[in-house]
Amino acid sequence: MKILITGGVKSGKSRHAESRILEMAKGKKPIYLATTELLDPEMKKRISKHRLRRGENFQTIEEPLHLTKLLENTEVPVLVECLTMWLNNALHYQLQESKIFAEIERLLLLERDIVFVMNEVGLGIIPDNPLAREFADLSGRIAQKLGESCNEVWWCVAGILVKIK
């Protein structure tokens, strides 16, 4: 089963995703695939809070770009946290659009349960600079691909999950 949980920043989507993947793991330790890089003190604080919350319930793998190769030889469920930061990394490291979407396709083809976390970035205005527009456009297209391909899609608002699909 593939599940997408999307919503705004600090909407509660990560907490719900962690809970859902633990249910799916049925007593096994799922993989928490963390994509965020520690680039500044504020981000370090955010990551520390996530680590404390999830405790020893997960096998944590930290990888900013190459997600699929780390998962090919695993069989336990996976939480990808989060595709928004992964896309940010992909643009920072100048991955071509074709490689970005190829990685998404490979993730969707993996034969294991995966919960994807992704911020909804398309509810604001059109950004005023080319890089931000590229980010918003790619993020929207990735979300559409996941929405079409995932078995379930959830929207998280104010800590409440709303089923979309």
C-alpha cells in the first residue's frame, strides 16, 4: 500500500504518518527515511524534536537525494519524511527534472508499504522568482503523480486528517 499525507507546515502530518506506518509495520521496526539535511541551527532543533518524538520505534536512515537505492533490499514499511525537503535538495544539487520524476517512479514501484509526507505548497500566490516557481511547479506535479498512484491520500489541517482518496 502507498499512502500520501499532505498538508501545510506544522499541520500534524508527520505525527499522523508516523502513527500510520507503525500500524502498518505490525510490530516490526519500520524505516524512517529522513531527507532533511542539517544546514542551520534552527533546522537542527526541528530535527531533534522529530528524533525525540519517534524514539526507538524506527530504523532511521538519513539520505537527502538517493532514496530508492537504500530501500531496494528492505522489506519493512517505509516512511519517507519528507518529499518536500527531498525536492528542495534535488533542486539545490541541480538534479534534472527527468531524474527527479524517475526517482518518484522507482519509489512507487517498490513492493512494500510506503507512507509519503509532503507539504502542500500550492495554496499561496505564484512566487516572484524563477527558482521558487520551479519548486512550486515540481512540487505540485509530484503531488499529482502521488495522488494518482497512491492507494490513499490524506490532507492534514490543524492536526485533523481528512481522507481525499
